[in-house]
Amino acid sequence: MSRDAPKARGRARALLEIDLDAVVANWRILRDHARPAELAAVVKADAYGLGAEPVARALWEDGCRRLFVARLEEGLALRRLLPEAEILVLDGVGRGETEAFLAGRLVPVLNHPGELALWRQVAARVARRLPCALHVDTGMTRLGFTAAELEAAVADGMAELRPVLVMSHLACADEPDHPLNALQLERFRALARLLPEVPRSLAASSGIFLGRAYRFDLCRPGVALYGVNPTPREPNPMRPVVRLTAPILRVFTLREAATVGYGATYRAPAGARIATVPVGYADGLLRSLSGRGVARIAGIPVPYAGRVSMDLIGLDVSRVPEHLLAPGAEVELIGGPDGLDELARLAGTIAYELLTRLGRRFCRRYRRNGTGRP
Ligand SMILES: *Cc1c(COP(=O)(O)O)cnc(C)c1O
């Protein structure tokens, strides 16, 4: 792939480079930080848009044995790739899905008493203690057993099942001073005591950095693996994973003042230079970046000029020396240690959303073991 990459890229396609070595490096940073807790990896939503297959394969090769996905289909796809991994499905198991869970040897994260009853029935039918995880709600009010529901379930017994994890999820882990963190921690401790033999998990990416008390037996980061800063008020401890570049399609040097793009929202004076790149909101460069986003050419910041179109973005490149502006010259749209976080901020969103929306039209190149090969 690496040798053919320039050809595959074609004349006018944007290039999304995904550094799997950096994903693995981030996995090691988090693993070392979480110790003695074990580290799993969250690869839901196609590894946050970066490709669950290459990401999961690289992590497996580096020793990651437990992976979380959100949906059944994601779990089944991952099972085909990794026959021996423990794969947990955060959405839980629905009626009509039980056979697929069994066939895929997937571990459902049970979220309410109905699911528990269903999984117990299945276990009784196959006469085998089936693994499961139990999600308890501690203040997110999204998924998981309430305290009363868990007490009832424990009183009722679950001898048919083999719970491999009791877990909960923090709502404000990226805000270390938020009072809900300590409250969720306290509630989680109390609930997990009802299942004293079962390993516990509370922390995702940001929770790992809240201190030892939050790490329990297993941590389950997602976004930090992909280079996003899990400690937004501190320097980013993760290595950048994603770089998005695109070639310039054409450049205007304005002989008189003109407006740029739909709605004529950007007014450029005579003498200004406007470059157009083949990336737009259909590629996940959100329209809310209109008039706000910033790209770079040879390290020089170039602001988005006017509205983001479906397939194109205009850039005000007046500050860039002319010899760097030939058609085909490279523009960096996402890059650097805080590239994703910074662009997400400008778009009025979070890096999670930017990542998961990165489009399918890019030429994708994976870097692995120092090469361009996956
Ligand atoms: C998505 C998710 C994670 C991973 O969260 P990050 O903030 O991306 O690290 C962990 N646990 C649950 C329950 C999740 O839904």
C-alpha cells in the first residue's frame, strides 16, 4: 500500500493518516498509568471512526485482551478478527440477539433487570454459566441497574451466570473538581460491594487521571487511545494519532475585493489570496467551522474563508508566500499534538464528535511499525 499510496491518493483527494504506532504507544501510556489495574480498549463506532479492524489488531498484538464495542454488529465483526479476545457489548443483549451473542461468544453488558432475566433464561437453556458484565447507574442516568434493581437481582441470585465485571460510567471525569465524581465513586463502591467477588471498572479515558481510587480492577479508555487529551486542563499526555491533509485545488489572487463561498459571508480585500481544498462537511469538517476553522500550510495558520461547503473549503492564504501555493500543495487540516481538540473547540463541539464523523471519502493511510503499511 505504501508504494502505491501517492497514486491511490489521486490528484485531488484528501489524505487521512492514522498512526497505529501512536495508538499502541497511547495504550502503553494508559496501561502503565493505570497499573495495577488492567487496561481494556474501547473500539466502538469503528474505533471512533479510525477503523476498528486495524486498531484492534494492533492493540491485540501489543497484549490487549479485552475490548468493548457498543453494538452487536460491531462485536461480531471484531470476533471474526480476534477469535480469542474477550469482547464486551455495551448496549447489552436484546430479544432476538441471543443466538448471535452465543455464536459470537460475546459478553453482554447487562443494563437492566429485563436483560438479566433474558440472559439467565438463555444460560438455563444452554446449561452453561454464561459470562456477563453488570452495569450499574451511579449518576449518569443513561444505562445500568439502579441500586434497588441491583439489590433485588442479587437477592434473587444469578447462579446461571458468571459476572466478569461490575461497572459504571462517570459523567464528569474531564472536570476533576466536579462534585459528581466523588459522589459516583462513593455510590459505585457501595453497589459493587453487593458483588464482592466480581472485578470492578469505573474509569474511561479521563477517569484514569482522577487518581488511584477511580481505577479499580479495570480501566476502559476509548478517546485517549486516539490521541485526544483526557486531561483538558493540562498538557496532552497522549501522542497524536490523526493527521488530515488535502491538496490545494486552485488559488485566486483577487484583483478587486470579493466575497467567498455560499452566503457571501467572507469579504476579502483586493490583493487577498484564496485557496480551495477538496474537503467539506460531507467529510466531517463540520459546517459550524464556517468562518472559525484554521488550517496550516507549511506551519502557517490559514483561516477558513466563509462557509464550509459540502465538498470544499475556502482558505484565506494571503499570509502564505506564493511559492507555497501551487495547485497540489499540501494543506494540513488536522495535525499536531492538539489538532483534534483545537478544531473541535473551534467547531463548538468535542473531539469525540469530530473523530467519529471523519468521512469515508478520504484516502486512508495507516502507519504501523514505522511504515505506511497497516
Ligand atoms: C464510550 C465509553 C467508554 C470510553 O470512553 P472514553 O471517554 O472515550 O474513554 C467507556 N465506557 C463506556 C460505558 C462508554 O460508553
